[in-house]
Amino acid sequence: MNLINYIIDNKDTLISTLTAIVAAASAIAALTPTPADDGWAAKLYKVVDWLALNVGKAKDK
């Protein structure tokens, strides 16, 4: 119940924080080239793509 109350009490802050994370991840994904499919950079890029909501047909191929 404490978690629900926290979310309700801080919904404006949570929404603005999540929006900032998605916007930053979208900018990073748009400005960086897609790395090769091996190594830590490719794994990090997949996380950034997921945070930027680049899934399915929205992904740059």
C-alpha cells in the first residue's frame, strides 16, 4: 500500500522523470550508429533502444 500511495503522491515527478529518460534515450539512439552485434556496446545499445521505445518497426535497421 505504501508503494501505491507513493506513486499517487508523486505522479507528476514520476511522469516527468520517465519522460526525460525516454527523450534522452531517443536522442542517444538517434545520434549514435548501431554497433556490431557483439560486445558490450551492442548490449548497451539494445538497452538504450528499449528505453527509447524503439521496438518493432520503429527500430532503425
